Amino acid sequence: MDFSTPPALQEKLDLVSRFLDEHVYPIEAQVARDGFRASLPLLQERRERVKKLGLFAPQMPHELGGAGLTFREHGRLSEILGRSPLGHYLFNCQAPDAGNMEVLLQYGTPEQKERFLLPLARGEARSCFSMTEPDRAGSNPTWLGTRARRDGDFWVIEGRKWFTTAADGAAFAIVMAVTNPDAPPHLRASQIVVPTDTPGFKLVRNISVMGHEGDDWASHAEVAYEGCRVPASNLLGGEGMGFLIAQDRLGPGRIHHCMRWIGICERAFELMCRRAASREVAPGKPLGTRQMVQEWIAESRAEIDAARLSVLHAAWQIDTLGLHGARDAISAIKFHAAGVLQRVLDRAIQTHGALGLTDDLPLAWFYRQERAARIYDGPDEVHKSALARRILKGYGLKVGGEG
């Protein structure tokens, strides 16, 4: 395994770091104050600057207007972009659009790519992904209540979803719905593209998360599908492939989430160290002279470095062994990196005292949005259980259970 950074990639990473310093960090507080939708003209101006850098939609191939980065290259870039709440959006590789682009690229028909993928890759539209439901455990994606019924040349969708990220302002949703309830669990669901102007698509509300409802891309919605009728040609892949497509989407997505979390950790770590070095608790006594703060700094540095290497190792396994061969490493980094993120953010906020709770810094935004890191894309408990069972199987012990 070679984790060194090729010179060409390092040039790109340095370029992005400078861009964040000059054009992104200075507007974070303004966007937090004014709201995302009100800030769209400012954000669009920054997006145009990114296009001129040649790094817009970095995960997409050149023929779609992307930067054509490899999986590991994009992972490294994701760490840099994760340092700002705005980073991934400005470079058009934000969730859920990035995952939807990858799904459409792999499973979309030529017509679906033309209608749905190209506007996403060009940054002309946004999308959302509807899977989680309020009355079913999100940790069990084979157990869904939403149904899609075939009616001639159409699918008719009935159900309710929530925590559909970025549904507010999205042009279309990719919906996970049961199309064959009598099939084996992993073959019951399909994924269907639903334009949000379809009659029966209803954005019920933006869900308030820790006191913040959010708007536009920076939001999580409850969505009702009330007799949504879309062409049968909007089916992604084949009927019954919903779970397989979701797994293909989530495996690489977990790598990028983890690299983004490491970027958040690095930003929080820098803010913590600056505060410790400059804030005096008494005349001539900086906060950093206190042993407990020194321990927080040392522990954070070690944990961030270990998490980064673990994630890069998992990315290497995906490249060499495939998603199935890398599943142990993916499960391990998902709960490990999420735990490191929570601990580092908590230490950084504690170091800043009351200031850390305000929106004068990005720490509160990160904490508010990323506490969910230990829940979405598989809660910690599911990943730990699945990893332990697979390990124990290698020692001759077969452990039952779900997950």
C-alpha cells in the first residue's frame, strides 16, 4: 500500500486549500446568519470560480464535465473540502447529489442520463434520495412500507419518507419502494426516479434538527408520496435491484463520508489549538498550559491520524478487492471515524467555552449536523455487530442475528 501523494494530486489539493482560505471560510458566518437559500447568489458565484479551476464535480468523468478523479484521489479531496460546511456543495460533490450521480452513471439508461444526470453534473439542478421512513427502522433497508404498484406503463407510488436530505429545492428524488412484496427480502425493492413536480409528491416539512430547520440543500425533509404516477421508464436498473443499488451507493459513500469527517476534525483541531495558544485564563496563563487541554490536543492528533490511515486502507481495499472484499474495513471505519469526529468536535467546543456553541465559528454547525454520523448509512451498533460476526466466523463461531 502506497499512501504517498503524487505531485499532480498535491498541486490540486494545495489549490483547493488556498481556495477555501480565500473564498470559502470568509463567507461561512454570513451563510449561517442569512440562511442557505438567501445565500444562493453568493454561493453560485463561488461555484463559477470552482468551474474555472477545473475541479467542479470532481468525481464525474471528463465527458460529463467533471474532473475525472479516481476514487482515492476524490477521497483525499473530500478531506480538504470537509473543512468547511460549504466545501462539497461548492465543488458539486455534495450528498445526496454525488451518490445519485454515481447511481445514474452506473445504472441509468441513456434517456435517464440525459434528463437527470447531466443537469446534476453541470450543477444546474439538485436531487434527493428517499429511503428512510418514519415508521420503519432505518437500520433495516429491506423492511420498507413505501409501495410502487405497476399500472400499465406507469409506477404509482404510495408511502412516506423522512430525513430525505435536500428535498427542499430538489428537481427530482430517487425513491426506494417495494415493487414485489412477495420476493425474498433483498429483492423486494426497486429505485425509481420521481420528478418533484409530479402530482402526489408532497414536501411535508423540513425537519428541525437540534433546533434548526434549515432550507434548500441544507435541510432534511419529510416527504409524502400520494399516488405519485411516473413513467415505467423511470425505473433505475431492473425491478428488484433497489437493495443492490443502495449497497453499491453506500459502500463508496461511507469512504467519502469518513474522509469528510476527517476534514472536519482537522478544522476543529486547528481552531482548538489556536484557542488554546491564545486564550488566557489568567494574565500570562494561556489555556494551553493546562494539562487537560494538552491531553485533548494530543489525543485528538493521534486519533485523527489513525482514522485517516484506516480510511485510506479501506479505500485501497475497495480498489484491490472490491466492495465485498473490503466490507470489514468499511464497517470498521464507519463507526471508528464517526466516534473520532464526535470526540474531537466535543473537545474543540469545550476548549472554546461558550464561543464554541455559537455560529461565530463552524463548530456548532458541525456538531449539530454531524452527530448523525453515528446513525446514517448504518448505525454504529449495526456495523459493530456485523463486523464482529464476520470476524468470529473465521474462528469457527457462527453467530445469528440481523444486520
